[in-house]
Amino acid sequence: MNRGFNQVTGLFSFAEKYIRNDFLILKGEKTQSSKLGRRQRMAKNNPFVCLKSLPENPHIILADDVYTTGATLHHAADTLKKAGAGIIESITLAR
């Protein structure tokens, strides 16, 4: 399935000048997780890579459209923490 609209970007368009989406990238192809169970999702390898250095000790808010198991946010936060992020918080649109 290929999505044509990014719900997170659409919802937070009012804050566009504050949004940075150039630090993380998915390595390889994103595999669909919707058919996997919680244990399988949490056991997946971290799909994120940090592309560049973060500003010193930044406060980061991760946004995701749907929270199912938290694996996506967990992996993204882990990658950013290892890259030097300070406080990491998250917001999701639906659970």
C-alpha cells in the first residue's frame, strides 16, 4: 500500500517552519508491519539511521500517525538518543 497523504505533516502544517525531518531516514525499504504481532514488531531491527549531527542536546518531539505497539517511536527515539538528543517526547494522532 502506498499512502498519498502524510497525516502528520498535514496536521502540523501550521508549525512547518519548526518541523525538521532531515535527521532520520529509514534504511532499506520499509516493511509493512500491520500484519505482524506485537512481539514480532518489537523484535524487528531498528530501521532508522541518523543522517547528520544533531544540534547540542536538542529537545525533540517525534510525531507519528498511529500508535500500535510503539515500535516505530521506540526505534526513532533510540537512534536520536544515540546521536546525542536530549529530551525526546512523542505525539501520535490515533491509537
